[in-house]
Amino acid sequence: MYHKYLKFEELLLKIEKAIIMIAFILIFATVSWQVFQRFSNLPIPDTSDISLVSQGVFTFMSVGVLVFLGSHIT
């Protein structure tokens, strides 16, 4: 019975991987921007908030993918 839903789960896995990559890129970009911002003493708001939200998405979605794949977290 499980094999009926395998293609759907594979599609969900691809979507989750794309979301995880976007979150990872946002984390990298916002942390890099924060370093530049602090070095230049610029008053640019909200970069830390975007970074924190991206880290939450990255963490929880990555754990879901690892559990589905049966990787090291399980």
C-alpha cells in the first residue's frame, strides 16, 4: 500500500529540498550582510530576523528530510 504514495512523497521531498536550499542561501546571505553591516556601522534593520526565521525553517525541514531518508538523525 505504501508504494502507491511513493511518487507523491518523492515530489514532496524535492519541494522540501528546494525550500531548504533557499533557506540556507538566505542564512548565508543575511549573516554575510550582518558582518558587512557591523563592520561598516550601517543602520540596516531586519537582517537578524530574516536569518533567525530561515534557521528555523532550515532546521525543522532538514530534520523531516533526514527522517524520511533514514539518515543519521534517526
